[in-house]
Amino acid sequence: MDLFYRIIIFIHVSSVIISLGPFFILLPIVKKMGHAVDKELAFYIETFRFVVRLTKHAGHVLVGSGVLLVVLSPWTWDTPWILMTIIILFASLFFLARAFSPTLKRFNEEGANHQELATQLKNSVWIYIILLMTMLWFMVVKPYLW
């Protein structure tokens, strides 16, 4: 059981890295999207979509391994840092669902202000990074809240 638990922890940590890391590479891409046109813009949009899809799937692994870790560990579902992580997880899911796809679609609209849309994407990336880093903080620090 100890080896199995360690493997689940490794999977959990790896999925955190895959869920969070790619968003940092989006920051320089978003900066270029404000001035890109045609094929270059299409490439950046597809790269952005790929990263969002990748991180969504890594998030599924993250949640699944997290559930297994709680079930196999002495922690309970009413532990404050677990509850806070779950609350932020649901907030990040709602945010992710609305933050990127609608803005990416607007890049293809006639007369779209690419600079403004790129700024919106940059802000959304930072908000999402902050949400994920906050969850990571709760999982690592495990603060006593109440």
C-alpha cells in the first residue's frame, strides 16, 4: 500500500505540473497575439486551445488522484485545507469554462480589436494561474484554518 500511495502522490504532483506549467508559456504568446495576423494568429490561437485542452485533461487526472489520496490517507473531506482546495477548484472550473474559448473565438470576428482581446486573455491567464497557485499553496502548506 505504501508504494501505491507514493505512486498516486507522484501522479498527483505530475498532473499539477502539467495543469499549471503550460499557462506560463502562454504569456509570451498572448503578447504576440495582439499584433499577429492571418496564419501567425491562427497558429497562436491553436496553440492556446491546445494548452487549455491539455491542462483540462491533466486536471481530470489531478482530481482523480486527489480523491484517491484523500481516500487512502488519514485526511478527511472536512479538513479545512481540503475544503478550501475543493472550493477554489470549483471556482477555477467555472472560470476556465468561460475565460478562454469565447475570447479566442472573438479573434476571428470582423473588426475585432486584437490588442484588447490579447489583454483580456493575459488577464485571464494570470487569474487562472493565481487560482491554481492558491490551490497548490493549500495542498503544500496544509494550513490550520478552523
